[in-house]
Amino acid sequence: MRGRRKASAAPLPQRDGVDAVRVRLPEDPDGVWASVGEHLVARFGGAIGAARVVAMLDAGRFVGADGGVVRGDEPYAAGRRLWFHRDFAPEEPVPFPVRVVYRDAHLVVADKPHFLATTPRGRHITETAVARLRRELGAPALQPAHRLDRLTAGLVLFVVRAEERGAYQTLFRDRLVRKEYEAVAPYDPELVLPTTVRSRIVKERGVLAAREEAGEANSESRVELVERRGGLGLYRLVPVTGRTHQLRVHMNALGAPIVHDPLYPVVEPEGAVEDWARPLQLLARRLEFTDPVSGEPRRFVSGLRLSAWPEG
């Protein structure tokens, strides 16, 4: 079996904690593109405009594997690799810190705040947990071993060394990490807990909310009531699988949607201004696993608390 080809090292340094974009020129059997510039305009012109692509080429923004500037009039060569930094649109800073819970030569475990994405995606690029930590810790190779939903706060495990990332990612892929969450949601005296929820969850690209449908279950969560205060309950949630929005979908299905959830049961209008004072009341509280590098048992606990359930 052939091993996975090692990715070429980027000839451009990170910018604001974000890697340069790598582009591989595809095969062109019909000879559509005579030059590199023609291909790049066809490829990116629809997103940022042909004039902007030409301006980036003229400014020397695209480089080859040797770090040399790539001109737009260079002959097209399938398989060639180019790198460039995208233009970052202004992002509103998320006004909460990323706190380091644990750090050694192999791992960084951090408490990600609500509203902060784990990795660059869509309109969230520099205001992400990985970009912030790379800048603040001076650790450009830092990569997450898993992802935490942007609106969810709590523990995220980052890997310091690129060659060890696969070992830690495999833990999450093979469900060898015990993850425990806390949530604040309405208390229903008729809801019998603890319970295990199993269902089939489908999340379509471009659709904000996931949905449950008939068919073989692909998700499983255990739900326990920890404490009750008036009409609210503090719940312990233990996911067995990791479908998108799984805990939020399952709590909604039980008739106890998580407090301040903008998607379940009702989808708020897209583009609505986020209210920093009303974060989703869901927290990744604990991570437990056997370290694949050292063989040691690991257990991490978040130092964050849910605002709707203050200490008392």
C-alpha cells in the first residue's frame, strides 16, 4: 500500500496565524488555459473578481515552490503548485480570551470561548482559536485534533508537532476520547432521565440547521440531569458519536432545547447581530483519553462556566 504523499512545505510564512493557500494546477486536456494567469482568473475570478486576481498577480502575491514570484503570463503547467495569501475581510473581534488549560511539547489544551470558531472557515479567518493561539504562543505548526462548534465553549485539543497530529486525530475518529458536556435547558418534570437518545441526523451544505429523519441511527447521546433550579436544569451530555449539532438536536428532540440556541427549535434570521451577552449554554467540560504518544492517561477539565448557571 502506498503511503500518503507528504504535503509540500509552504514557501510563504503564516499571516496573522493563518496558513497560505496552496493551489495545484489541474490537468487541462483541452488546452483551455495558455497561461497561469488565465487559469487563476477562471478559478478565482467569480469569487473575488477578475481584476482583483490580475492585481494580485501584478503585485507578486502568487509564488511557486521555491518562493519565487509567479507571473500571470507564465505558460500553464498542470501539476504545478502555487501559494498565496487570501485577502482577509475585517472581522469583529470576539471579546473573550482563549485560555490555555494545559501545555507541553506535544499538546495544547485550550478553553475556547463562545462565538469563536476553531479553525478558519467562511467569514471567520483570523478570529479563530487556532489563529489566535499560533500568534499568542508563537507556535505556527499548531493544529487542532478535532473541532468544536463555533457557538459552543470549552475544551479543544491542539497538537504542537505536525507529525503527531494523525495519532491524536485517530483518537477522535475511533471514538477513543470520552467527551462530556454541560448544558442549561428547560426543566421538564415529565422527562425521564437519564436517557440515551439515538437518531439519524442529516446536515445539508448551505442549510443552517440539521434535522432528524427516519432511518438507521447515526448518532447517540446520553443525557443526565445534574441539578434543577426553578424552570431550568443543568444537564450532563455524553456524546458517543460526533454528528454536526448532535447535542443541540437531541436536546431539542427531548423538548428541552438548550438556552439561547439560535437554530433549535427556531432558526433565527441569517445575518442577525450576535449578542455577546446571550451565548449558547453548551460547554465542552471534560476530555479523557490515553495519550497515543506517551501512553499516559489524560484528563482535562474546563475552567469555564455557563452564564445561565452561575456558582451558587
